[in-house]
Amino acid sequence: MARATRHALRAAFVAALVVATPLAHADAAEGDTNIIGYANVEVSGADGEASWLKNGFGKGRFGANGDDFRIRPYLSEAGIVLTPHFNWALGAVISGIAQVDQQHPVALSEAYATYRPLPMGGVKLQVRAGLFWPSISLEHSGPEWAVRDSVTPSAINSWVGEEVKVAGIEAGASTMIAGQRFALTAGLFGDNDTAGTLLAFRGWALHDEKATLFSHQPLPPLNGFMRFVQAPYTDPIERLNARLGFYLKLSWRPPLPFELQYFHYDNRANPQAFRADLQWGWDTHFDHLGLIVDPSATLRLTAQALTGRTRMGFPSNGVIWVDTRFRSAFLMATRRFERGSVSVRGEAFDTRNDGSKLLPFDDEHGWSAMIAARRQIAPFATLVAEALHIDSHRDSQQRIGLDPHQTQTIVRLALRLRGTL
């Protein structure tokens, strides 16, 4: 992230606090701040290639550098979330997170101000400004953006967590018309110009690592040309040109047990913009559909589908260096019980390359299947067991002597501890 942008982000958040303070004293005798603390401790077992987090092509958070099955204890995540309420309408979310596989083990995850005025004419409004994830994922919830019913989110929402975090402002409105709820959300943002880097060079992955402010994400070994023009890492929260990106979200909930969502994203980045440390702008846009169906009080079906394109570099013989199309879709069924749930999920994904330096040889296709069981064992503790299998094919792995067909099975048993002060 450029230094000027960092200062602007900090100044905007401080300004929100300064403005909020007199409003809080005008309407409330004392501000109210909730504090959420959490930690995820687990035992994991995995086979397959080295994880992408270790500069490999492995699709999961864990790998074994081959066919051996490795078992290890792990503190996968810990954090603290502050949610101050300055008055009845104005608040904020400030989230700090610890992840051992990140460049900075302890870092800022999200920081944004919120404004929710009283409804006007039956229309509910809400605004947030700062650093946050757009509301795409149907698997995450809560101010700590935690996965609800499993340990590992889908490939779609794994990518959102690692590369689609924005610094900007978002406004939303919802209303009831003829018994149907309609909602419209629009956002303007910067600092997400590098979104698409991981999808092009690594492909899809399934993991619960989250992008944080100022942290790098590692890339796998690059081809002979790209390793001289692209850094071996990507900064997911970065701005390389003055153009703002935007997104739009439409939601429709009829008087039936389902909800349909449409989301369009365009970062409007300049694919020829780059810094001295070889971070590039990636012109990335995508369309997303989300569907939630509740056939009964205990059964939920969740589906998401995403398709998009990312471009980077200069023309070579009239063809830009990188031109990658990507898509993925999943269906998950969750059966809820009094103190837990069981979920099964199936997903398919692929990327296609038509650039001059990233070729069809770099295409990938694959699928994954997951089963997870969640059980609340105490008011502050939940146990989640998960088995995830990933099957993918990418010819470019032959460059470093790997089999282009990769399979991996990951088993995770996680204890989630969470408390509110």
C-alpha cells in the first residue's frame, strides 16, 4: 500500500472517531464497547504437495511435500475484535488477528466505522467506511468474519479472504415491497489493485488464511519470463493508480424460504501500472450469484457461483502478458441440530489463460468435496471436525518437476474458543 494511502486510511478512521465523540456524548452518557476474544486451536493432518503458503502449488493451508501424511497441532488463528458504539446510530469495528503463516504474525484485519440511522419511509439505510471485506461470502459471519459451519471455506470465499479486501465506503438500503425484501448495496474503493495475482499464478485454493494490512501473500515458482517482472509475492491491499473501483450488490428475498443475491465487482486497475518492487495493477472484474434455500427449519442449502477475468502487463505481439479467466461454483447442504450441525459441500473450479506470457499450459481445473461436523460443547467452546479432499490438474507444475495432477486430503479437528466482554 502506498504511504499516502496508508496515511489517508488512518486519517479517515481517526476523523470518524473525532466526529463520533461529541455525537456520543450528546446522545449517551457513556460509550459502550463490546470486546470479542477468540482462538482456534486444532490438530491437522494432510498429504500432498507443499502448501501455497510455503511457496508451493498445494491448494490447502497444509501440505506434506509429497505423499506422506503429516499430523501437527496448530494455533490456526487468534484475535480480538472491538465494536464500540458511540451512540444509537454510529459505531465501528476494529479487528486484530494473529496468524502464524503470515508475513506479520499479528496484524490489523479490519477497521471501519458504521452508521445505521432510523428507517425512513420503510427504508433501512446503513453505511460503513474503512478497511473491510465486501459482503460476498455466504459462509462467513460475525465481526471476526469467521466460517460458520466448517473449518475451511470454499475456493470462492477463500479467494475473497486472501485477495478481495477493500479500503473504501459502502452504502446500502433495503425495503419491503409487496411482502418481498429488496436490498441494494454500492461501494467505492481503492487499495485492491492486485486482486487476481494469486488466481493467475497459483490458481484456486481452499484455506482459512486471511489477508491483513501490510502483509504479503507468497506466489509459487514463476515461469522464466514472469520471475523477472513480478515479485515472488503479492500485496493484496495495494493501490497503483488513482482510479477507484466499485461494486454493486442486489438481494431479493420473496415470501418464500429462499434469498437470491447478485454481486458485480470491478477494481478498474491499470494493468500496466507497477512499482519498483514489481507489484502490478491487475484489471480484475467478476460477477457472483449467491443462493440460500431453507426447505425446513433444520435444513439449509447454500450455493455460490463466480466468474471473472483478470489482466496484467504490456502487449506482446498485440496480446497482453496475462489474461486469465476464472470461475468456480459450490453447493453446500447443512443439517442443523440443537447444539451443532453437519455440512457437506461439493465444488468445481478452473482458470483459462490467453495471454502472451501466461499460456494455456498454465490453465487449471479441479474439484473438491468436504464434510464437516460442528458441536457446541460449552457456551464459549465449539468443536469442529472436517475432512476435505481436493483434486486438481495444472500442466505448468511440470516446470518444477511436479505431477500436473494433484490430489490432497486434509483432516482438521478444531477447538474454537470465543468470549465477549
